[in-house]
Amino acid sequence: MVQKVQGIQDGEFLISEANGTQSREEGLIQDGDVMVAGQVVEVSGNYLKPLAAGTAVGIVWANVTADGDTPVAMIARDAEVSTALLTGYAGTAATDLPSIILRTE
């Protein structure tokens, strides 16, 4: 029997967030970039990029492949997330994202 494995679904990493859109921000990804739900990102120029050596600014909400410059939603504050479902999280985002509670369970 063939087994199929699904990737992280949109928002699957999110445990809870503030009312309305208080936890969310919008960012821009550059043409050709691919982001997955749960990707920890930093700002490089005017664009969001996967966290490398900068300061994390948020966590991408949904899987996106940019066709032209593409806006994306991200969780930026007042939320609780599962670190097991984050991409690019190396244990340092706690200091970069102090207003997001990171759950390791």
C-alpha cells in the first residue's frame, strides 16, 4: 500500500491567537520565492526571507509560491505556536519574537 505524507497545512502551527487580526501582519515575498506554513521569516530589503542570521519578524501563515511580488499573511505577535511545526526555527526565535509564546510540546 502506498503511503502519502502531507506537509504542514495552512496555520497548523498555530495554537491560539488574539481576537480579530491583532496577531497578524502582511509582508511581501519576492517573485519566485517559496514559503511554507510555519516558516520563520526576517526582512531583507522590502521582502520577507527565511530566517538566516537576522531578526525574526513573524511566522508565515500559509504555503505560498510567489508569482510576481506576492503579499503573505504572517503571525507577528500575541499568539501561541507549536515549535515542532515551525520551519527555520533553531531555538533562537524566542528572543526575536518575544510576544509569541513558543510551545515545545
